[in-house]
Amino acid sequence: MKTVDGFVLRSLGKEYIIVGEGPAQVDFNHMISLNASAAYLWKAVKEMDSFEVGNLTRLLLEEYDVEEERAAKDAEAIAAKWLEIGIISK
């Protein structure tokens, strides 16, 4: 998977949003709200050429005190949601 060009993470106080910017995202009329954990993941994968759900799991395990099973489940869920809304692609 990889992030789709034109999506930018912005912070609003303690919250984070992803917005579409530029000509490629002119028809994208959503604002995606992220918590701190999701924003951490987005920042990390934005710098990768490509990533897999396993990368997200590893990042969660490195940053948070969480069981591997829970991290894997959360990583799968966020990747699925990001694919669904179109901010990452396979």
C-alpha cells in the first residue's frame, strides 16, 4: 500500500485532520479526523515508498504498550478504513 498524493496532515490543537490539497484532490470534499495514534501512523507511512499492515503493527508496538494481537487488529482496521476513504491505495 502507499499514501495517495495530495493528502496533508494538519493539527488542530490536540486533534489531527487529513485534508486533500492541490489539483489532484479537487473533488475530495472530506476532512478526516485522526486521533494521536492514527496521526503517528500516518506521519510514519507518509515517508515510506510503500507499506503493509505489518508495518503499522510494528509501529504501534514500538510506540505503545499494547499486546501484539491488539496492535495487529487495530492496524488492519485503520488500513481498511484508509483504503475505503481513498487516502491510501494498494
